[in-house]
Amino acid sequence: MSIPLAPIILLIPLLIFALVVIVIVAFARFLFRLASGGDDPRRERPEDTREIQQMHANLSRIEERLEALETILLERQRQYDQKA
């Protein structure tokens, strides 16, 4: 049974690219809100800190998932190579 790895291997850079775009957009949003000032910039600070902490936690989970996916792909490729 042949496992087509090309589509899966192409998916990893796309996931990384999507992750980078999400981080850039979130950071730009954060900077825009910070630059706009508002009534009291200190009032937004805990919310911004919470959002950054959530982004960090989400990025860590995505990184773990990508590493797990890479491990699975490498194991399957090794098994496929051994059968061939």
C-alpha cells in the first residue's frame, strides 16, 4: 500500500504560512489599538496581555501538533521505505 506523502508534505509549509499570517494580523491589530489611544490606554492593557498569552498558548499547541505530524509522517515514510 503506497502512502502519497507529497500532498501531506506540501500541507506543512502552508500551515506554517497560515500561522505566520495569523500572528502578523494579530500583532498589527494589537499595534493599531495601542496607537489609537482611546480614552484610557491603561484600561486595555490587561485585555491585550490576556490576548497575547492566549496567542502564545495557541502557537505552542500548534507547534506541538506540527511536530507530532512530522513524526508520524517520518515514521510512515520509514515503514514504507523498509517495505520497498
